[in-house]
Amino acid sequence: MGLLSKLLGNNGIKSAGAIKPLEPASGIAYDPELVNSLKNDHQELVRIYTAIKTAVSENRFGEIRDLLSHFKQTFQTHVAVENVRFYVYVQQHAALDADTSNFIADVRKEMNGIARAVVKFADGYIEAPPTPVTVTGFTSELDHIGGVLVQRVQLEESRLYSLYQP
């Protein structure tokens, strides 16, 4: 048994009960600007998505690789911030409410699946950008991803982000 354990006793409390070990800082702190920042990310993602659609419709295939790279980077950063700062914080504060906690876990799991699909799509077309021959398949996949992301943004902004409270 170490010196500290001897001083504090096996249970971490000195026999007089006056000294307790310091507990580590718990969790993620509330950030009053986080939800606005996440909503701004959504607007930026829509802007980049629209630029991709425009480049395709105007047959500017040379721009698509860079636009997809920018979209992927912005998307991954958004998802990382959401995972680390939003979901962790909300799950810590919803720990006593099983229904809310389960909802958050389900939404988070779903988002991680969406993220994998978006990154796979972007990586595939960054490596081999669409051409006049492959543009139909690209456009179909892009439209599908756009539809999924619109639904997701609506869920986040109308229901999920309201759970983020101090």
C-alpha cells in the first residue's frame, strides 16, 4: 500500500472524514456558442454542396475534386465537434433520463453511419472525379447524400440541439 493510500485509507477517505481525494474534472463544459457554430457549419456544408451541384450542372468537372475535399473536411470537422463537444456533454446531462439518453445514443450512432457513407462517397470521387461518362451515377449518389443530410440537419436543428442546455 502506498504512502498516499495509508494516509487516506483504503477507501480514499481519511478516518476523520475531512480529506477526500480530488475528483477529476468531470466532462465537457457548456459552450453558449456551440449550437450557433454547429448551425453555421450546416450552412457552410449547404454552400459547398450547392457549389458541387453547380459545377456538375455546368460541366466544370475539374473543380469537383477540390470541392469534394473541402466538403469532406468541413463535414468531418463538424462531426468531430458534435461527437466530442455536443454529444458527450448532452449525454452527461441526460444520464438520469433513460429515454433521452437512448435517443441521443441512437442519433449519434446513426450520424456515425452517415459520416462513414459521406466520407466513402467523397473519397471515391476525390480519387476518381466524375467525368461526362460517370456524371449520372455521381449526381444520383450526391442527390441521395444531400437528401439524407437535409433530413439530418432538420432533426438536429429542430429537436436535438434543444437538448443542449447549461
